[in-house]
Amino acid sequence: MFPLKSLITRTYNLFQGGLKKNIFLLHLPKCAGTSISHAIRCRYLTLNCANDRNLISLSATASSNVIKQSNKTDYPYNTTDDFPILKLRENLLLYFLNQKNTKYISGHFPFSDTAYSEFHNKFEFITILRDPVKRFLSSYFFNRYKKGDHRKIKSDIETYVQSEFGQSQGYEYVKFLGGADINSDYSSKQAVERAIHNLQKFDIVGCLEYQKKFLDQFEARFATRLEIEKKNPGPKSQTFKETLITEKIQKKIKDICKPDSEVYQFAIDNFVKSNR
């Protein structure tokens, strides 16, 4: 028997029409991807629970553990060398895409030229961005104060923004959208241009600050409306955060996030404010 909420969702999909097309959601960290991924997944559910096996979500923890076990590296909280895990996740993405009955894939995957060239006619490519400074702060406070996870950031915000890893958080969009780079070049002009070039290949690019526009675009393309529930919330209130973020720190974070800000502004101008 299905739980009541799940049964209601499955019955709704039966009568109103659930998702028919295949979707790949490139889930950028701390951009409400967990909530949106859950909403998309729900629109695939049917009264045949065997179909649920065709809905795949990458386990970030499991993929990180693979790198830790094979390389003896506690990724990602003590290194900025992302290449091993990004290549692992790219290969996992290709594996999932090659599964015969896969309907939906989501996770912290890097963009893959191979995946796009081989599967963009079979899967719709979607991603969601967020104001980079807000994303930076959300990531910091979540990983600094979350409970029960040995990967927590232990440094205060002043120390964090001066650290190599903290500064690497200013090019998360460039890294994930540009794809794995063996030289970890994610802040150069060429890297930013590569990320923007790849972003233009997506069928839908949403921005968290313009969620209604994303929902409208999704409904227009897939003929079904998503119902977003807040998932994976941060452990600290906005008031608490504001007591720690001085004007000086805010400016420093803005400078750090310049590479991602270029990508974000392109998304705003070309996907949110355009008629595409």
C-alpha cells in the first residue's frame, strides 16, 4: 500500500497526466535543487511502483565516499581538486543515461559534452541557478552548522572567505556547467565562456529568484504543473546569518563570486527575461 500522500500524487498523475518525457536535472549545489527534483520526481509516479526504479537520484555522499576510499581524500572539505569526483560523476551520468528504461536523472553532475551529444534528443536538459552570493552563504551556513555530518566546515566566516576552499565556492556554476577540467581552471575568462556556452544547450534554465517563471516554462513544455515543497532547509535563521555577515565580508564574497555572477547574469538575461 502507498502512503496517503503518495497515493494522492499517483492518482492525480493518472487523471491529470504525469510526465511523459525524459528529464535530466543538473542539480547545482544549494540552488533549491532538492525541492525541485522532488517535485519533478513526483510527476512521474504511477500506481505501478515498479516504475519508480526508473527515477534516479545521484547520492553525493556515496560518490564522495568512492573518492575517499580510492584516493584517501576526504572530498570535498579539505581539497579543491575536484577532477576525480567530477569525472566519476560524469561516468555515472553516462551509465544512467544508457540504462534502457531511465526516465529521470538528477544530481550534482558536471555537464558532459558526451552525454549531451549522445542523449539530448532523448532527454530534456534542465538546471536551476541562484544569486551566487546567496548561494555562497547558503552553502557556508548549511555546511558549517548542520548536525550529524563529519564533513562540516569548522572555520568561522572570516577565515572561510580567506581560505582556498572558500574562494573556490565562487565558481561552482563555472565548474559544474563548464564540465570537469583536469587543470581545475574554473575562474578564467575561457572557463566562464565555456560554462555559458554549455548553458545555452539546456532546454530550461531557471533562476530561484524567479521561480514562477521557471514553473510556467516547465508547465508550458511538459503540460504539468510542479508543486514545490521546501526540502533540505538551512539550520540557521536569516536573522542569525545577518549578525555575522558584515559589509566587508559581503563585499569579499561578491568579489569571490565574480565568475559565477557572469554565468548567472547571462541566465537572467537570456532565459528569465527573454521570451524563449
